[in-house]
Amino acid sequence: MRAFAAALDAIPLALAENSGLPPIETLAEVKSRQANEKNSRLGVDCVGRGSNDMREQNVFDPLISKRQQFLLATQLVRAVLKIDDVITAGSLDD
């Protein structure tokens, strides 16, 4: 479960880094503000508009799209793990 959560952190880290912001500090600040302000719409201000509220910046990610991405990513990981299990089991026979 922790690895899955860490994988989700890769997206805002990459956004911050590609925007020239310090990635770890930016992610820590956004997460802290999300918890303190109880505002899940806060994200990385890539454009430098001065607001981390994605609604104010007109950034929308439909729930159905995000849900489908999570399901697809989970299925992909399961498929990779199954392939790894088959290869590992096959290498023991040699």
C-alpha cells in the first residue's frame, strides 16, 4: 500500500521538478497545506500564478478519468507481477 502511495507522489514530484521548483519541498508544502486547510484541490503551481488551488487555475481532472487510470495502473502492475512470478518459477527449473 505504501509503494502505491509513493508511486502516486511521483506525479507531483515530476511536475515540480519539470517546472524548475524544488520537488521535495514543493510536495511537502502542498501536502501540508492540504492537511491544514482541508482543501484537496491544492496542487503544484507549475505556471507560477501564485495560487495552488487548481480550481482557481481552471485545472480539472474528471473523477471517471482518474478512476479509470488507477484501475488500469493496478491491472498493469498485477500483470507485471504475474510475469515476474512465471519467469522466477521457470528459472528455478534450470
